[in-house]
Amino acid sequence: MLFNFFHLMPWPHLDEAPTSWPVSNKTFDAQKARELYKTYIDAMAYAEQCGFDWVGCNEHHFSPYGLMSNCNLIGSVLADRTKTIKLGMLGNLVPLLNPVRVAEEYAMLDVMSGGRLIAGFMRGIPHEYRAYNVDPDESHERLDEAARLIVKCWTLDEPFNWEGRHYRFPAVSIWPLDTIATPVQSTKDCTAAVACTSAEPNPSFLASDSTSGTTVAWNGTTVFPSAARALINCSTPMTSRL
């Protein structure tokens, strides 16, 4: 069993719970936010000393539920503040983002941290699609195509073009190209991870978006190469697994 210290970075200074979405930010206080970020990051870095296997970051938008609209920014700070703990980016909402940018930022995090990245491929919830004005009916298609493109970014060492349904790039060749190899910790317990062989591409994967059978098939067979490290392939919700 593996243990993840997962932080949402919430905004606690509310007189009452929000009853609508998006939530007005008229009571936001930047000074309080700076103090919160420092406190939250200190706590996340301290998880390493407490023996946690992962420290988890996430992505949410337009809500005091979480102040982490880009988990990779927090991950970069933790890459410098920690030495051994895995960095679980459990929240890049891949269908809403530029997949080449996700591939670049994940590669940076894995190189900077010495191969400690857990690269999350998340689909997101309906509110996130409203926030970024993306049709939620396209979410599965966009996630599938984006994940294929990201894996290709990590596995080809020559420029390539991409002409897909949702994404088009005339020339792609990311720097840095992630070439760090790190050991895999195997486990048969679905509450932690399903281990695969260690090879290219190098970041460990975590894919989860629902409890549907379609999701499980997508995780295990249609996108990621058999060499992917530590691929999560469970049908139970992510929050109950970690």
C-alpha cells in the first residue's frame, strides 16, 4: 500500500459556503493568499519527512475549493523543496489544455525532480468545461487524442507533425526530452498501483476520470504503451484509492 499526501489548497476565509458557481472573488485577499500558499507548500514538503510516498497536487477553476489552477507550478516548487517523495500531478485536466504544453511541463518536472513525477491524465468535471468553454461531450475524445499526442512527444527524438480531430501542430519537438530512468515499485494491490515494466516513456502515469468500464479500457489498452511505469488501472474512484 502506498500513501499520498493530497492537498486541495482551499480558501478558508468565507463567511458562508458558496451556493452557486462560479463563485464571486470579491472577498479575495492577496496578502492572506500569500500566507496560505506558504503554509500549504510547507505542509506538502513536510509530507516527505512524515514518510508519505507521494505528495499530490490538483487543478480546479473558478472556486475557493482550491487555489491551485495550475498544479505544475506547485509541483516545480516541491521539486526543489523535496528529495525523494514522488510528485503526483493528479490534476492536469488534459482535455482542456494544450497537450504539447502539458508534455513539456511534465517533462520539465520529471527532469528537475530526478524522475519523481507521477503524470496525471485527468478528464475533469462539468464545471471545469464551463470554465474553459469546452464542450463536455468531447471530453473522452479530447482526452484520448491528447494523451496519445503527449506520449508521442515523450517517445520521439525527431520532429513530427500532428493532424488530429481536436489538435493540430505542424511541427513538434519538445525540450527537455525526458530521459530519466528510475526504479518501479511493484504492487498487486489495486488500491495503490498496477505496475508495468520500466522503460520509455519515463514518467509514471496515473489515469482516472470515472468509474466506467470505458475508462478502465482506455487506461489499460488504447493509449499508453506496455512499457509505461506505474499505470493506474482501477475502476474505483481515485480519492478512495489514495
